[in-house]
Amino acid sequence: MVPSAKKTSTMTFRIDEDVLSKLRSESEHRETSLNTFVNHIFKRYVEWDMYEAKVGMVPIAKPIIVELFGKMTKDQAIDMANRIGKNVVRDTALFMQGDISLDSFISWFEARMRASSIEINHNIKNNIHTFIIKHDLGENWSLYHTTVLELIFREVLEKKIDFDYNVGMMSFKFIE
């Protein structure tokens, strides 16, 4: 089955010339059209940026995350995931998506990873979803996130999930 084309609308905007020049330059650098690039910016805004401050997210540099999680013990990472991580992630996804179904959570999780500049690969084969996440943020970051995701999938989404992780990557699978 061929997916239907998304409906588009034509709009006219007045844009500061300096901003437009930077947008054109960046779209050329990315080897994409200005229209595609601006649509990508708008999509990111409506999927993530407009909610980020409302849900208490703050940008933080990767080296700081590496240092913070690196100073934790494995037990501390698991404890933090159990005490606050599950509720924060569930509540944030619910606020941003409007509900907490499997599809809405996956959509939110993918948007979160993209907004965090973390590489994510999502494959679906025979109703088995496989996520591979390359983060380079340390083993405790992986452990924290696998713990949070396991709690959400088990307690909220009522799905069994299998994990694997190391210092720079994590992966998980579940059946739809």
C-alpha cells in the first residue's frame, strides 16, 4: 500500500533578510531545498520546541551529562530511574502527545532523541519493533534509560520489552 501524500498549504511570510540568508546557507550546506529545510524547522517546533520549556526541559551539553552519569553508581542510576524517571517521562510524553498509547509514546520518544541530537534507528519487521540508539553518553545513561523504558513499557503500555546496552549504545525490541 502506498502512503497518501500529506496535504500542504501555501503561505507567505516576511522574513528578516539576515535570517533568510542563514536559512538559505544552511539548506545549501545540508544539500536540501529551502522549502524542505523550513518545513523541517516547523515540524521540530510543533513536535518538540514549543513544549520544551512547558514541561521543564533544559538544554545541557553532552560532556556535562557524561560527567554526571559517570559519577553515579549503577544502583544510583537505577534508583533515579525508579524514583523520578518513569513519572517524568510518562507525564512529559502525555503532556506533549495528548495521550499515552504505544504509538504516541514511540512518536514522542523518537522526537526526543532527534531533539537531543542522539542517533536513532527504528525498524519494524513482522510486528517486531527494534530501536537502536547511539548516544556516547556512558553506560549509566544507558542503564537509566533502559530502566525508565522498561518501567513505562511494562507498567503503562503493558508490553514486554527486551534490552541490550553498553557505554555508547542501547537497543530494545518489543512486539506490537
